Amino acid sequence: MAAPPPSAKSLPGSAMHVTLRQLRIFDAVARHGSISRAAAELHLTQPAVSMQVKQLESLVGLSLVEQIGKRLFLTQAGTELREHARDISMRVGDLGAAMDQLRGLERGLLRLAVVSTANYFLPSIIADFSRRHPGVRVSLQVANREVVLASLAANTTDLAITGRPPDSPDIVAQHFMDNPLVVIAPPEHPLVGCGTVPLARLARETLVVREPGSGTRAAMERHFAAHGLEVRPGCELGTNEALKQAVRAGLGLGMVSLQTIELELAARCLVALPIEGFPIVRQWYVVHRTRGRLSAAAQIFRGMLLALDPASGG
């Protein structure tokens, strides 16, 4: 039987026993609205995560979450605790960044969260950084834009790389590279070799698309809508590699970053179609929070990215 919650008189002393681990686990539960998804992110079992949440509730003497249907929602106390948890996490991050600077990058941790398309050019930059600073460990999270920006908001990453940063005063975003988007087809497709293809003609084709939350999909939908056209989605795929394979198999045309198809273009297994109004030139941004101190490792890595574009001022 669970122990009864402590009385109000015991709260100040009890609250001192809350651990950073418990706060991190609770923040993951709050972000996902799910014990199972939080456990998967943290590489813990579901019972372990549930136990930590129950221990927190026992310590503060209040319910922190309530279940409605299959999703967990924060109570007023849970919302308050999460705000303090994020503030504490940021302060601990600031402490680590200060210590990194004093150590002169002899060791430390660089946390990166990047959208999946950026993973085609980023490894070589990370490799260069690691050669220069072998004592710094790099943690790389690859996901779609929605998940990457959630990691930034949750203070679980130092730098994010995305093609469309959020419009927020709490965010600093700097352009460091162009990202041209093109329409791809298999070499035997009827539109190959037909010259410039009107966008209205493309709109009649079935398109294989990325999942909701993908920046590439959002850019495609905005471009079509700006010309009064609608996307005809066929397959919905979660990765660029899956999308390219679907196009090669003849399931439809697709839109991807030019940076993701260099090998396929060289091997002539995919073709970039000359579509009216394409390529759509987007930009890559390196993004961080205005609050909190960037670690020495994050500052240097950010500088390496900005050096790729002289116009960025890096």
C-alpha cells in the first residue's frame, strides 16, 4: 500500500529530497503525456518511470498528473513543478557550461538535435569538431522539426539545426547554409526529358510525402498553397531514405533536399525534375535559447557552422 502523502508541515524538508533525476524524468513525462514514451526516451522501464512520478507526488503531497483517456495531463501542481524543473535544469546546464570554459574544452558534452535532412551533411562537420576536440563527447538526436524544437524548449539540447526556426523572442537563429528543395522522379517517368514542367502539371501527379511535423512537407504545402494548388499525397513516409526508395519504386514523385540525393543523381537512379518555380531555396539555421549560457563546446561548434557562410557574420 502506498504511503500517505506527507502533511503540509513536512513539505519544506521533504522538498529538499527531490533529485535532479526525478525532475528530468517528470519533465519527460510532461512533454510526452505518456509514461511509455518517456520511458523509451530515457531508456528506462515503465514501472521505473511510474515509481519516480509517484515518489515525487508523495514528496510534494499533491497529485502532479491525471489520466484522461490514454494521455496524461499535468495538474496545476504538476505545471508549477515542471516550470521549476526546467529552471533548475537550465541552471545546472549553465554550471556545466561554466566548468567547460574553465577546463578549456579538455572534456565536456555537446548536445545536438537536428532534423533528419541535416544528417546528410552534418556528420563530416561533427567529425572535424571531434578531431579538434577529442575530449568532448557529442550527443546527436535526429528527428523531425517538431521533435527537435521540443528538445530545444525542454532544454535537452544545446544547439538545434532546422530549416525553419520558430518565431520566438526566446530563440536565437542564425543562417549558415542554403537548402535547395527539388522534385525527384525515377529515370523512366514520363515527365523526364519534357523540359520545364508547370507547377499545375506537377499538382496532378501523386506525391509521396514526409510525415506531419516535417519541415520539408510544410515547405511543399506552403508552396502549393501560394499558387492556389493542393498536394495529392500518396504514401506518407517518416524518413528521406524511405521517400527516395518509394520514388524509385514508382509510387509517386517526391520533394527532397538536393543535399540528400547526391549519390542517387550520380548513379542515375533518380532524376531532379525541372519544375516551374523550383528549386525552392530554404536555409539551414543553427538555433539556441536566449536564456542560459552556451557551453564552450556549443559556442565553438556554432562558430564552425557559421563559418560555412561568410554572409552570416560568423
